[in-house]
Amino acid sequence: MSKFRLPLREDLIGQDPYGAPQDRVVARLNVNENPFAPSQELRQALAAAVMESSAEINRYPDRDAEQLRGALSNYIVREAGITVAWEQIWVANGSNEVMSHVMSAFGGPGRVALTFAPTYSMYPDYARDSFTNLITIERTADFTIDVGGACEAIVANRPSLVLVASPNNPTGTETPLDALRALAECAEHNNALLVVDEAYAEFRRDKESTAIRLLHQFPNIIVTRTMSKAFGFAGARVGYCLASSPAIINALMLVRLPYHLSAITQAVAIAALSMTGELANQVEILRSERDALVQDLLDLNIQVVPSDANFILFGQFPSRHDVWQALLDRGVLIRETGPEGWLRVSIGTPEENKLFIESMRNIMNLNPIL
């Protein structure tokens, strides 16, 4: 009998990998995807991009993804009306890898990152994997950030990174630009970077509130974004960030793996960025569906957190798992996440949303005390 014991790091023993249920149900509304499949025109453009890039698949890809970063720079001009040079942009396999690069470059042993809960569940994993001490400050009762208290925490804890998701996951809450400006100023005075996670930026009501507007005002801003959500590109794995200066991007390049973004991924992302009209139409539909679904839930006397994302946090239930299971029994998969008693539903197609709200009406009629 072998006496071999897996030499797993002690801090990983008993941990579970990140994941969400992937049950094949009628309505999968649990991971905040764009529910609309790409059009035939877009699929043809993606196929053509793959065909062209595969001609040199025997060669390593552009390790710095300069053409893709240029395409993202052009997209930001169109989407936000702000000019950001391609040298101020970094791109990786989803915004998860971007954030991993940020934590590896600016976190580490003996360093502190500060964030505001409830928020994205991967932040503790990024900190753990980079041996960064994560300090969590609770949000207020309405899930906003107490800026005064946040600045006091920055002064007291001297973090190298301050992480703010806006719109926030899982609450959908947006942090106003004035609040982000105050946090950026406080972070700058304490030699910290403010990292604003804008994974759901395209769904917000006020496009003017993006933290990208702060890049030219402060030297310490990183804004992370993704093509997984609004672009309907979750399967392609493309995320990016925009920074106040190329020096920040150069620091991220120190910790990236060689050739971390494949030639195929770069090619299809560039093709998708050339066809953003389709994206804009889908985003408008999802915004409208979100607002209608909010009203439907309110009509059922269910509490709803105002959302600027493509999902809604709703509750509070004595046993949220019972509601989750009752929905799953009806072919609707949502997410048990966030504070106890709350549930999160992604905005799906009109048909999926109809099934969700009809199921909720049925569940509430059967058990009004929920």
C-alpha cells in the first residue's frame, strides 16, 4: 500500500472549485449570460475569422494581442465616447484572468486588497491564489457603499488594491461616479489602485457613469470589462481592462503566461467587435425585459433590489432553497447567491422570462408565506 499523500497546499484543503449548476432545463437563468445565440451573419463572420487565422496556426499568436487591443480601443470610443489608447488596454481569457493578473502584479504576500460585500464571489479566490489578504467591508442596508466609511478603511488598512464591482454582482447596484471619484482620490492619497469591475457596464441605465471617465483624471484606475455578458461571447472567453497609464498595463504583462490568448480567440473577438449593432439591439431588449420583470416581481409583493445589470436580486424568503427548488422543478434554473434569503435571476429571452414569472406566481399562490 502506497503511503503517498497528495502535497496539496494547506490553504486549499477542503476547498471547493468555483462553479454553478449546469442543469439542462428549459430556462437557464443562473449565470448572467446573454441568452441570444449569435445571428447567422455573425456566425459566418466568426467562421471566416477562424479560417483566416488558422492559416498560421502552426505559429505562436501575437503574445501582446495588439490588434485586438486596438479594436477594443475603437469600441470604447463608440460605446462610451471616450478615447483610450490601445497601450492602456490589456486583454485575457475572460475578466477573471485579467483580475488574476491584477492580483498577481499588485497583491501578494504581506499586501492587502479591500472590497465591499456582498459582491462577486471570486474575489476571495483571487486573493487566496495570490496570497493577498482580503479585507471585506459590509455595504449598507440598500447594498450601496458608505464612501466615508470606505475611505476610513483605506486609511486604516493601507491596501494596495480597492475592488469595486459596478454594477455589483449579485445585487445589480451601481456605484455613482461621484462616489467612485471620491474613492479614487482617497486611494491615490494612500498609494492604492482602484479597480472598478464593470462586467455588466453595457446594461446600466446611465452610460455616463462609467469609471472609464476617471482614467484621465487619476493615475490609479483600472476598469475591468468582459465580452462574456452583453456581447454573448461567454464561450469565447475574452475579458479586458483599461488603465490610467501604460505603466499599469506593463505591470500586468509581467505576470501573464506566455501566449496566454490564442490566435483563434483574438481573431473571433476582433470579428465580433466589428459587428456591435447586433449587440446593441440585444442589450436594449434585455434592459426592457429586466425592467418589466422587476415590476412583475413587485406586483407579487416580492422585494427587489434596483438593478443596472442583466440580472435581478429578489427576496427575502424564509427558505430561499425551497423557492429555488420549486423553480427548478418547473424547468427554471436560477442562482442561490448573495445574502441569506435572497435569490438572483438572470434576464433571459422573453419566453424564458415569461416561464420564470409564471412559475413564481404559481409558487406564491401555492405558498403565500414564502
